[in-house]
Amino acid sequence: MNLGEFKLAVGNWSYVLKQDSTTGELIVVSLTPKTLIQKAKEYVKAEISVVTHKISLPVIDQRKEVCSTCDSVKQVSEDRWFCKSCGCGEWERSRLQVKWEMPAATSPLRKWTG
Ligand code: SF4
């Protein structure tokens, strides 16, 4: 199976990748930073999911567990953790404790998904 050309967003970057049909290797066709509009759409989707979807405590705990061992986590205090890879800055709604409870939020490094 050949994946052809496809898009992938990781962290603050949007990739276009292509699978070489003979070797199967993935080749980066283009790499561009996510636009402010893309980031805003992801944020709005995550905020809306708080009222449209439920999230279970085990999922929240699992997200916390993953972040607690991640090199990108910045622990300011016990209840103020931030992700250095998401590009959100440090404000109330970007705290990881808030994001873990947003059903549609995702880890920018795809370590956990919505
Ligand atoms: S959100 Fe993802 S990248 Fe950020 S600290 Fe958590 S696991 Fe690491």
C-alpha cells in the first residue's frame, strides 16, 4: 500500500509528506509553520468540545501521566503546567490542567489525542 501524498500537523508545523513508491520511504515535500488561523481553529474546536463532549477521569489521568514524563512540560507550580511545544504561551486556558479536560485537545507532539 502506498500512502501517496498527505498532510500532517505536528507541533507548530504543517508537513506535506509523500511516500516513495519504490523504497517506501517518507519524503518531506514541504514544511510550513502553522498559521495563526489554523491554531485559532484548533483552539476553538478544543474549547467547544468541553460543552459538547464528555471526558473520563482515566483519560485525564493518562494525559497527565504522559505529560509528566515529557521533555516539553514546564511545571511552574503544582497546578500550573504548560507545554513548551504547543506555542500557546502561558495563560489560564493554556494550562495543561485545562487542556487535559478538553476532549478535542491534542498533544502537539501527538503523544495524546482528542
Ligand atoms: S502536551 Fe504533549 S508535547 Fe506537550 S508536555 Fe504534554 S505530552 Fe509533551
